[in-house]
Amino acid sequence: MKKKKPQDISLVLVGPAGMGVQTVEQVLVKVLQSAGYHIYATKEYMSRVRGGMNSTSLRVAGSPVRAPVDRIDLLIPLAAGAVSHVAKRLSSSTIILGEKALFEKEIEDGFRAIDIPFSKIATEIGSKIYSNIVAVGLLGALFHVEFQLLQDFIRKRFAGKDQKILDENGQALQAGYEQGARLAEQENVEFDLKPDPNVKKQMLVSGAEAVGLGAIAGGCNFIAAYPMSPSTGLLTFLAKHGRDFNILVEQAEDEIAGINMALGAWYAGGRAIASTSGGGFALMTEGLSLAGMIESPLVVHLAQRPGPATGLPTRTEQGDLDLALYAGHGEFPRVILAPGTLQQAFDLTGHAFDLADRFQIPVFVLTDQYFVDTYYNTDRFDASEDRVHHHFIESEEGYKRFALSDSGLSPRAIPGHGKGLVAADSDEHDEFGRITEDLDLRVKMVDKRLARTKFLVEEAIGPTLWPQESDSKHLVICWGSTLPIVQEALERIGRDDLGLLHFSQVFPLHPAAAQPIGKAQTRICLENNAGGQFARLLKTYADIEVDHTILKYSGAAFTVEEIVTRITEILD
Amino acid sequence: MDEKHFTPENIDMAWCPGCGDFGILKSLKKALAELEIAPENLVMVSGIGQAAKIPQYLNCHYFNGLHGRALSPATAIQAVNPHLTVIAESGDGDMYGEGGNHFIHTIRRNPNITNIVHNNMVYGLTKGQASPTSRRGFKTPVQVAGVLLEPFNPLAVAIALDASFVARTSITDPDHTKAIIKQAIRHEGYSLVDILQPCVSFNKINTYQWFKDHAYPIENHDPHDRRAAFDLALQESENGKLPLGVLYVNPDKVPYHKAAGLYESDSSPLWQRPLDREKLCTLIAEY
Ligand SMILES: Cc1ncc(C[n+]2csc(CCOP(=O)(O)OP(=O)(O)O)c2C)c(N)n1
Ligand code: SF4
């Protein structure tokens, strides 16, 4: 891939939960976006509500940035322990900005720290709580954001608070801004990035929101879910917008209820999504199998986190591909989609509803903690096209829900629409849906359920190859959320004999999926898990083997530098 | 309306001759016919078990789902299309054992469904193990020394959770059963009808005669009096007596689909409501 290196500043905020890291982040990214900077942000947090140490890593750039880096240009530690928390990521070019007294002991020789008495400045203005606003003012100044823009933004955000608070917020912002200007002048800390006017027209959206918007665009009108990180973001998103879009949102008593409600909803003409993480999905598997038996459409959002068992609740992994692939007893078809970008998350979630409905199957949208908690600016999603087409029919008298046909697909009807009666039976059943132990009929019904696999393969989304239509000598293969990270890493390596193949549909595979892999001399499969599950899937379903795997299963996402190093090691 | 409307053609029934399930099926059909419920408007939802086969023997829509899970799809079906009459019906093992968590939380949720439970105090389909309602000391091939556990008291649990309608009948009295089922279906909100049902194959203790001896009709009871209802429900645990009739009604509870807020200004089922794409574009523009 062509050599490219983004001009960007990597800015990291670190502090214990509940200390305002989020306020600084939320205000800052919006302001920087309005100023025309490309923004990327990702979070890493502990499974606790207070204390511990969390960090938000931002990249502010003049061109698109969509991947995490190890490098830190500017570190804002908000408490003692914050510097140590990211010690591995520091270098002599990192600037640490903050209350020196808090972290002096944590800095090794040769690191550059600048003392900014955030809380002292804030206390003088009125209260320590304004520290975050001081920080926003300072950072705004370093990035040359116009003061007016900052001020308007802060006013809007705190609109409705009493005048004293508004005034003091304004003063805190001003004081921070002045500190920033002073730094720029006296300490030579300044970031000269060229804003891009297009950014203002774009949207800043997270993975969870992109899946949520995609679900709405796909006509979702039902979710019953049990909270579980990292899937909860989708549930809260749909809850927030439920009434506006006629979505029935329920917190189920457990995941078993959640998926069984989802199936009930589809049966009655609704469009439901079940959303959970690995542990919750494990409880759903009998329900998944029921979807297979009653040929019900179903969309499952499975946001992965590291297991087994409770694992690392707030961390990331691509460890549940096998689970999605093999979950549910008995044999029945399914589709597994795994978005790599926010645009894909929007498109594929909508597509999942359509596929599920057309082929009467469960369709997975497989994400992970890294993906749902990450956001960046991207072109506004286009919802102008009508993508919701119901695939059920108005039934006639004598209707047979499971009528045998060559295609294996019987027209699906719903109760209350037409004169026919609609049966769903988890036992093996006849064409009407009545329980049967006729073993010849059993064979026909199994064949019928599996016959649609043919269409699923025909409709499969093929992998995307970079550079387009190339025959790269060396090929990196990845799937799902790792896409932009690998992309940036390959751009940094900049070898024209090195290509990338990304799968946003991991099952079933597109019939031509293996072709570019077959042509490559060195095949490297990169996955955020320990077992190389996708490499195994390629072997099993496309009969193609990779030469190397790059695996990571610490609970953290890959970083660009890490991928550069590991690919270079293989190729050198 | 004739109850024959609900009888499908050519069915092969899997119940043992003499089983109480036949009586329940007949009482249910009569109740449905008397209420003039059209088969096209009725969805029977069940789990797995002998009792849970009941939809197979009825001419109507049905969702014969997983063991223990009938209440979840039933809730969703009714909430997605409130024009349908939804009945969730299964055995005691299915509803109170495997589905116990859903039983509790469905009562709290209060969907407008009727929950009929065939209480035969045994697992029929799996051939005679203890059920949650089996009496202490009941011997089975698994409970070889007799049941050690305290029997589950569904009525007491339901009243404790302020279920909006709680009743018990016995199929030893089919007319009473029919009458109670009718009341339960008419009731708006969750209604529980626990039906005492002899299993002639695997329960030689709780027989027709046993139910006749232990059950009695409630008299002079105000079903709005929750404490009195609770006292009646506790009798089965305290002195082995099984009061029959409507124990408890709370008419003030709002059914789930209404509380969920999607039917205030629009009564159409969700599938009839198109996606408001303009609103979606506006939402996207906010990011
Ligand atoms: C998940 C699961 N566990 C166990 C079973 C086996 N099973 C089927 S019915 C049943 C119990 C039946 O008892 P009950 O619900 O009281 O109904 P009855 O047959 O007595 O009418 C059991 C344990 C199953 N089908 N699914
Ligand atoms: S096993 Fe018992 S409950 Fe089941 S059909 Fe036979 S008699 Fe009835």
C-alpha cells in the first residue's frame, strides 16, 4: 500500500472514573470538530464506577484518523497514578501537562512536564469543579480554536444553569485559554494542523450509535435486552429514541427472555434485535436454535469482550466468532456480519434486518468493546433511501407456514394479517407447523431449512481488497473492527508489495473470497483473539491456509505501531 | 359461536386416555366460543410438555416455543400487536420451574395476556419426575425418598407480586373452569389461571378424587382484598386446602403495552407503522 502518514496529535486524558475525563473529552471533541479538525477517540476503562484509572485517547488531525496509536504527544494526567497508568506509551517527545505536584514522582528523567495549576486556577475563580473547563480552554488555545467558538459551545452546554455558574465557567475558560496562549509562546508548545472544512459537514458518531442508527434505518421496532458491557450502549441508544421511532424497548429479566421476546416480536410482524455480549449470548443459544427451527428472522448484536466467563468486562476481544458460528443445537443457516468502519456498522446493521427478513434466518452483527466505544468523524449516514421492506405476506385460508418448496423458503405470514393461521413449532413439524415424528418429512424439513444456504452464499458480501484489484505478494487478512488499524499500519509501512483483505461478512464466505488469498505468497491473518478463529474458518470453509497469524488477546485493541512491528518482523 | 370452530381436522392427540388435559381443552374451547373470539385473532403460546401441546389441538395461530419460555414470546406478540388475544399455556414444570424467572417478571410487567397453567404436580412428558408443585414426600424414580422441597405456591407468589388477576380452578369442575377462563381472558392485564389437573399416568397420589377432597370453592371473598386473598393462597401451604375461584383482582394496573407508551395516539400494530425517515435524517444531522 502507498506510503502515507497522517499529521496528527495524539492527546491522552487519564483519570479515575468520575473525575471529569469525560466532560473534557466531550466538549473538546465537539469544539475541535467545529474548528475543522479530524477527530478520533477511543476509551479504555475499568469495570468499576468510581476510582481506578481510565483513559481516553484522542487523535486530532488535518486528515482522517481512525486508529489507536501507542504514541502520546500530549498527556493530561488528572490524578496521581495517571502518568504511571500510561507509562509504557511515554517517550521523550511526550509533553505532560498538568499539576506537577500530582505526578512528579511518576516521571522519569528526560520527560517533559509542564506545570499547569488547573485546580488552583479553578479554585480562585470559584470552585475546583471548573478545572475541567480550564483544561478545555487551554487545549482549545493550543489547537488555535477561536475563543468565541469555545465560549459559544460552553454556553450552549451549560445553558439553563444559574448565572453565577455560567459566569464562572466563562472565566475558567478564559483563564485556561490564556494559559494555552502563554504555553504556545513561552514553552513553544503549539500544534499547527491544517483544518479541513469538510469535517464540519461530517458526523461524529460512535460504534454503538452507528449500530443503533443502522437498526433504526433497518426498521427495528423491538429490543428486549439485559444490560451487559459492552452491548448496553445500543440498548440505551434505542431507549433514548424509542418513542420517536415506534421502538418498543424493554429491559428483559434475563437474556433468555430477551431472545424469546425478540422471536415473539418477529412472529407478530415486528423487527427485533437481540443485543448482548458473550456471556449473555451463551444464555440465548437455545433461542437462537428456536429461530432456526421456526425459520424466524432475527438480528443479534453480539458485542464481544474477553472471556471465558465474566472475563474482562470492559475490555475488547474478537474471541466469540466461533461462538456466533456454532451457537445453537441442531443445524440451521445463519449469517455473520462484522463491520470494520462506522459506515459499515450503519449499513450492515440495516442490511442485517433485510437479510434476516428475506431469508428467515438469524443474522449476527458482530462488534466488540473497542468498536462500540470508539468514535471518529465520518460522512453523514444517508437514510434517504427506503430500506425497510417487509417480506411477509397476507395469508389466505389454508395457509401453510412451512410449505415445502425447492428454494426452501416458504412465504412468511403473521397473525392478524390475512385469513390464514400461522403456526410456529419448536418440535419438528409438518408444512402447517404441526408436530410430527414422520422421519421422511423430517428429512424434507431439514433439507428445506438448509436449502437457503445457497442464496446466502450468493448474497454474501465479498471481502474488500487494498489496493483494489491488486495481486499483492504479501497479504494481511483481517475482519471486523481491526480494519482501520491495519490500514494505517500498512500505509506507514508503505510497501507496494503488501496488500490488505478485509472481511465485513465472515460467514458464509463469498464464493470468490479465497481468490486474492490464493494468489499471495505470504498470507498473514490478524485477529484480536488467541486461537486464530478466522484463520480456522478460512481453512474449514474456503480450504485455504494462512502462513502467519498476528494475534492479540490482552484485552486491548491493536495499535498501529504494534501492527507495523509485527508485520515487519514477518516480512523482513 | 360453536366450539367446533376451534377443532382442527385430522389431529393425532398425544395425551393419555383419562388425562385432565382433555377437560381443560374442552373448557377452553367453550370459553373461546362463548367469548366469540375468532380463531384468526387468537394466538396460543406454549412451551414444552404434555400440557404445552394444547395449541396443536386447537384451530388458531400458535407459537409452540421452548420449554419454560412461553411467557416471553407471548408478552412480545401482544405488545407488538395488541389486537390479538394472546394466551400462554403450559404445565407447572414449564411455567413455574424452567420458566420461573419469567413467571415472576411477567407478573411484574403485566402484559395483557392470559396465563393458563396445567398443575398436575408432576412432570408428564419426561415420565414422572417431581414438579415444583409436587407435594412433599411424593415418590418418583428420581425423588426415590420422596420430594424434599417445599412445594411452589404459585398463587401466593402471584399475589405477593400484585398480579392483576389470580385464580385457581380444578378440572374436576369443567364448567367452573370455563367460567374462570372467560373472566381471565376478559380481564385487561396479566391473568393467572392455575388449573388442578390429574395426571393418570404418573401421579397416583393427586388423583381426581384427591383434588375433589382437597379443593373447595371460595365463598364470601372480596377479590380486591389482597390480604384476604393472600390468606386463601397460603392455605395450600398451611393446611393443604386448595381454594377454587378468583382469589385476587387489581383493576387499577395498566397493561404493559399501554404503559410502554407506543399506543397512546395510535392503536395500530407496530408492523403497520412506517419508519419516519425524515425524523431519522434529522437525528443523523444532530451528530
Ligand atoms: C431446556 C429443556 N429442558 C428439559 C426439557 C425436557 N422436558 C420437556 S417437558 C418437561 C417437563 C414437563 O412437565 P410439565 O411442564 O409440568 O408439563 P406436563 O408434561 O406435566 O404437562 C421437561 C423437563 C426440554 N424440553 N427442554
Ligand atoms: S402423562 Fe399425565 S399429564 Fe401427560 S397426558 Fe398422560 S396423563 Fe396427562
